[in-house]
Amino acid sequence: MKIFTWHIHGSYLFYLSQGNYTIYIPTKAEKTEGYYGRGETFPFGDNVIEIPAEDVKQHEFDCIVYQTNNNYLVDQYEILSEEQRNLPKIYIEHDPPRKHPTDTKHVVDDPDVTLVHVTHFNKLMWDSNNTPTRVIEHGVTAPNVNYAGDIAKGIVVINNLPARGRLLGFDIFKEVKQHIPLDLVGMGTGEYGLGEVLHPQLPAFQSQYRFFFNPIRYTSLGLAICEAMMMGIPVVGLATTELSAVIENGHSGYIHTDIGYLIDKMNLLIADAEHAREIGKNGQEVARKRFNITRFANYWELLFAEVTNKHTHRNAVNNTTAYGISAEKNSVY
């Protein structure tokens, strides 16, 4: 099956590419958002294929996958043909609503598009209009690195945290850092962090830290959290959005809305390495069941098959109706 999408979130695209289908992504020389190509950060397989944006209209696809408002409102009209725009369509919504947490209407309002939320929290909060919705939770591969936890510090993995401010918990990071030894890694960390650690090298790097801290107030469930849990690194974070439905407090991690409580638990993890290992192991069991990459890839394979089959059936019905044949008699459902 041939899937066309844009390169928006590299780590998500990498995990999406683990399924049994081929993904085509557009490229532009100026490498604007969505047109980066494969890049050099992620070890994409041969099933991720670049196409120059100006050549996209010449190719055949089975499904179009949008991932941003710009993809849906602008990009598709610039690089896709009319025939391609009539193909089965999926929109992956990676984030919860920003303008208002409960009353924001999604940009898509189309019964012919399938809106896929990456968490149940996102689906709960968005007003998805008349668009059919699904939830496909994250899937991540299990790294070939074991948790060590030898460094008695916490690690925070967020790109451009100083610039992204309160939403991503920059103020919380600075407050906690006054009491707890923390290292920040990611692009754009500036004077507050260690800089970027490329995704392929991140597992070995973060495996040395005693725990993973997520200061983000309001976002989807970060893939970095899933990856840390899959490695057996104990996770400490805010009991907000989807994380509150992932971690059992005191068993598979520590979550709370009281920063003081979290600081106390970070101190506990630093003081008791064996306790940290136990918490991390419990979280790893959760991750292996909930964020299994095989489950993730299978769900995507099933959804691609479903939307393309519906599209084929609808076209068949339209054709038979046009020739005066009863659509109901010829229905395959």
C-alpha cells in the first residue's frame, strides 16, 4: 500500500514506518516544514521514499495522511492533483487543542476524512465536528540498551524548552533544578542544557540517568516518555493530560500536580537506586503492553485497509447508481 504524508515529527514518522506499507514524503530544496525529506537523524528503512514536491502529482497513492493544519488547508492544494485529493484521507492530530481546552473545533469537518488522535485525552478534548475519529496510541521500538541508572540525576528531553515557555514547563524545570540535579537535552537548550542528542544515540545516553522527568503542563503523551518507559527508566511527571492515565502513581512512576511532592519523590529515587529500578521495571511492563510497536503498526495497517476499502466501495456504489443499478443490492456490507 502506498501512503503519502509529510515529514512533520521525525520520531513519529520513524515509528509509523515500521508497518507493512510504503510511505512517500515530499521534499523541497529549502527544506521548509514537512519537506525535509528523510534527513540523517532517523534510520528510516527502504519503505520511506522521497519525492520532489513538484513531481508528487505524477505518482499514484492509496491514501493521503495529513498531520498539520497547513497540510490540510494549504499544502494539499499546492502539490496534490485533484485526483489525489479525492483519495482516502486520514488526519493525524498530534496535540490537544490550544485555543480552548474543551470548546475548540478541529479544522477537519468532513465525514470522508478519518481523524486519528494519538491519545484518548486528545479525543476527549477536541470538538471533532462530524468527522469520524479513532485513537491509535503510540508505539515505540524496544532499544538494545538496558537501564543502568548510575548517574544520580534526572534527565529532561525536550527540544527548544526555553523558547516554548510555560506550556512545556520551562518554569517548572528551573524551579525543580534548584532542588534536584537535572540535565536537559534537546535542540535549542541554550545555557540551560547539554544540547541535542540524536535519536539513535539517545537510549544509551539517557539509560545512565536515575530517572526521567517530564515538566510539560499541557501536551500529548510525548514519545520520549514512552521510550523512557520502554527502557525501564522510572518516569516522574505532572498528573495532567494522558500521562495521568498511563502511570500508576508510586508503582510504575510518580505523577502529581504538586511540584513539592514530585521533588520529594525525585530525592527518593536518587537516594534509593534499587527502588528506582523497581519503579522503572513496573513502568517497562506497562510500556511493553501499551506501546508495543507491533500493535501500533498492525492498527495502522488495519486502518489503511479500512479507509481504502470504504473508498473503493463508495466509488463502486456511485458507478452502479449512475447506471441505474440499485446500490443496496450491490453492497458488500
